[in-house]
Amino acid sequence: LKFACAARELQSPQANSELDASEMNYFFTWEKKNFTSEYIIEVGKDEKFAKTYKKVVKTNFIQMPLLTGTYYWRVFAKNGDLVSSPSQVYKIVIKP
């Protein structure tokens, strides 16, 4: 089931960011949404999210390790069984 409100704006890392691989763990944040019990973050190697890392979290942030390469990320708001449409998609590049 979907509910009518979209996930909030993505905050960090910004779209088209180039990040240094020496960081190893990256902090993802997005705008908090009222009436949302959880968020689903997806991080994939392609824009279609064919192969994706998906995590359900109760906070509007997560820290995750990534290897060098190009990634795409988006967030859904979740309340019980209801899931919003996805946020916009941000592309990030982890440089060696």
C-alpha cells in the first residue's frame, strides 16, 4: 500500500557529491517527516535499483560503509504497512 505523502527531501550526501574513499563510513540524512514511524533507505549501483542495499530505520539518518564506485540513493517514508512514493534519487561517487 502507498500513502499520498512523498518521502522528505534528501539532505546529505548531496546530489553528485564526490566523496573520499578514505572515509569508509558515510552518513546519510534526510528531512524528518511527521506521521512516519520508519524510513526505508535504498542504496544501489544503478539508477533502477536492480541490485540494492535496503534498510528500514526509525531515524532520519544512517551511517553505512561503501567501497569506491558510483551509487544512487533514495528514501521512502513508512507508517505501518503504508509506504510513500520514493524521494528524488541522488547520485554519489566514492573516489579512491
